[in-house]
Amino acid sequence: MIHRCIDPVALALTAPGAPFETVRGTNGEVFRNIPHNLSDLYRAAQRHGARRMLQTEQVAYSYDDVFAFAARVARALTDEFGVKRGDYVAMAMLSGVEWMACFIAVHAVGATAAMVNTRCAPDEMIHAIGQVGARLVIADGLRAAALQTEQASQGWRMIVSGAPDRVRGEKDRDLAAILAQASEISFDPVDRASDNAAIVLFTSGTTGRPKAVRLDDAAMTHAVGVAGLAGAIQDQRYQMEFGRKIPPGRGSAESATIIAGPVFHFSGIMPFLRGAFFGAPLFVFTKWNAEVALELMEREPLARLGFVPTMLSDMLASPRVGPDNLGTLMVLANGAAALDLKLVERVRQVVPTVMVSNTYGQTESAAWVSTICGRDYIEHPESAGYVLPTVEVRIRRDDGADAAIGEHGEICMRGTGMMRGYIGDATATTKTIVDGWLRTGDNGWMDSEGRLYLADRRKNMIISGGENVYCAEVERVLGSHPLVAEVIAYGRPDERLGERIAATVVPRGGAPIDTEELRGYARAKLAGYKVPRDITVRPTPLPRTPTMKIDRGTFLREMREQA
């Protein structure tokens, strides 16, 4: 059975003549009034002109400012670095005006932006850059310093932001010098096609090694349309449930947006593209700070806040929190982990009329599959929501047949937002995209009223503080320690982080293991947020399946019973 959108509010917003009218596209339904490639999206954004586009902690930049910077970077990419249509340019930078200018410029010359995880260890970043064969890397000072310790960096050229001492002679360029070029350079992007590769995001799979997810222009611009649609759904639900009309400028599309998520995945990229297209001012945090966020909200009242549970927990813990900051919010948009309803109740003590929403998606689906908000979410807090317009979902049993209502199976989706594939990994692509359907690797079910639920993750992923951490990656590193015979990684509930990373190890030959030394070993090989908070030493072997694989289900069940 194919499940499609049944939400009457969403269907009304996508009907003929409606703001988010859908029409048939090459790979599924698309939005009539949303550009289908990034060139046209940027041209639409450029028309916002003198309107404020970006507010950092010190400086405000207009759309004219940002696109002028992008034009200068684009000129350097072609004239000085020879970047041409179809090339991959790696980006390892924190968010800010420099990142925005470079991201736009890469697309303006017809290239693809490979978004390197800036929190990774140097060898992980090197691996990601090598996967796409990028010969040019745009990096901030810290990432440039880390990458230049690796031999592979000798084969690249670099544009370095904020660290002129990291510019290696004639082969590299200082980004500040590029941005200071003559202002008469105009922004004139090449015409891109909807099937051009737009970005590459790196996501771990069951092997624990990052896979390079290719998303085309059609998927990215379509995701902007879905983001706008989801906001419009929330606006209408808010007005229906609270009986309050949303004032001009406070609607989801045009209201100010905080970018607190990292720009190497959708939590940072999508608010940027969505805000740019709809003309919403963007507030950028290079590092999350609850006190700074609350101060900003007092100075610039926000209508909506996209968050992960960690952010909300941090703000509620501040003595500063109150009606003057959180009290301005109408919508809290969650999209990274299960939400503890105790947090919702604490928020409602500050602002009784706030509405909470949740979404489900993954990198391979360009972030969107389903959404739920308002009373419906509070009454069904375990639900991932209703299938969005333009998306189709199937729940498939292990034998490939469709699951019945209420029956668990693997969630599969298809639509314009679906990835093109994994770069350099045809085997993984063919296993993931089957007969035109994306196998998400997540187990779930549909209820009789059309709500989607997640049961568990086949890929055994932990979401800690909004970051995806795959158990296999943690297990691979801990398992390489000479004193570890067996290891299993898992998540434990954490009110602030959503989940915290934990691991149980079995010592080789019964030898004693110092868990702090083991944590240090992991820290040298993994990004800090992937290092287990809790490591338990188990004297007996881990349970095994009949095929001698570690029996994760039995282990977790035993652990719950012992708690």
C-alpha cells in the first residue's frame, strides 16, 4: 500500500491556485511556484536586495552584500582555480557570511559543494574529501591547520578563511583578499539543470564509514518548497488551535530564523536556503550558546525556533528565560530526536500558546518525509506525523510485501527529494534504492489515521544533541583497541541530549581495561561528540545470534531488565 498525504490543511495549501500548488515533475510531484534549480533560486533571493539577509553577533549584511561577496568568490573560482561545471569543491567551514558567499559561489559556477563535517578528526575529513575527488578545499583556519597536517593535503589547493598564515604560497588564496576585490563584479550564475549535482553530504552507514550522499538541484530546491509548506501548515494550525491571527511579518516564511545547526548537514543548510528564498533574516551562531540566544530573542523577537532537545533544555535551564525571550515564540520545530513532553510542559509555563511540531526525514530524502504539529503531536508524541505532499511512503516487510496497518516494517519513500545515490559506492546505492524506492533503514508502521511511527533504526543510529552517531563507527574504533575482544555501542536516554552514547566492551583474555584510557583512545580517532560518555566492562561474552553476529536486541533487552 502506498501512503500519501491525507492532511486536509496540507492538501488545501497544495491545491491548484494555492501558494504551494503541486504539478507533475520528472521524478514525482514538484511545486509550481518554487524554482527547480539553484541558479533560479539564487536569482529569486537576489531580488530581496537591500533587505537584511544575515545578522552575526557583530555585523548585519544585506542580500546585496552577500551576493556581492559570492560574485567575487565565483570569479576567483573560475579565473584563479579553474573550477568548472561538474567539479567538486570541498567546504570545511563554520557558518557565517564567508560560508554563505562560498556556498553560493560554488553553485554559481556550476560546481558541487561537498560539505565536510568540521567536527571530524583530520583523517575523517581527508577520507570525505577523497571520496568526491575534490582538488580545491575551502576551509576556515582551524580546519585548514588540521588538514595541512595530513600528507594528502599537499595535492590540493585551498582557499583559507581567517588564517592568512595557513596560505601556502601561490597555490592557495586568502578568502579575505578575495572578498576585498573590486565591487563592480556582478553576480551572474551559470544556468544549472535540475539534475545537476548540488551538494554532497556525508552520512555513516552500517559499515561505520561515511558515505557520500549526492543530492541534485531538484532535490535541494524541492526541499526549500517543502520547508515553506511545512511552515505554512504550522501557521494555519496555530491560527485554528489558538484562535489568533498571525500578524504580518510573523509568519513562518518571512520570520527571522536562527541557524544554530552545523552547515555540513540539513539542520544548517536548509534554514539558509529557505530563508534566502523567502527573504527571512538569518541569525548565525558559530557555536551554540543559550544565553546569547535568549539575549537575541529579547532584541529580535522570533516567531519560530528550530531546535534539538539539547538547545531547548539549555535555554530552560537559564535564569534569564521568561516571557521577554521565549515568550515571543509561536512555533517550536523539532526534527532531530524524540521530544520529552516534560520539556514541552516547561516551555508552556513560559509561553502557554506555543505550538510544537516534529518532522521525520533523513539526508537521503533531503530531510523531509512527514510532519506533525499542535494538539495532534501532543496527543501522539511518538508519531513522526503525516506523509507530506509530494512524498510517497511504503512500509515493507522483510519479504518485500507491504505491511498492513499497524504492522512493523521498513519505511521506504520516493519523491523529488530523494538522493541520486552514494558517490563511489554503487553497491550501497543499489541496496538502498530499489525499484525507485529509497529504503530508509528505519523500521516503523502506519496507524489507521495515517500517522507514521518509528519503531527502531535498522542502521542503529544514536541521535545525541542533534548529531547523528552510528553505533558501527563507535564499535569499529573501540574494537580496534588491542585489549577489546567485543564491543557494542548504544544510546541511553538523556534529558538534555536526547540520547547519550554508551558502550559495553568485553576484555580480550580477561585482561583489565581502564575505561578512561579507552575513552582517550576513542577520542584520538573520533570526533568528540562520538566518544561514549559511558563505557561498561562486561566479563562475559556478548549474546550472539545463530549466525554468530552480536545479538543487539537480546543485549538491549537484558540491559533494560537489569536497570
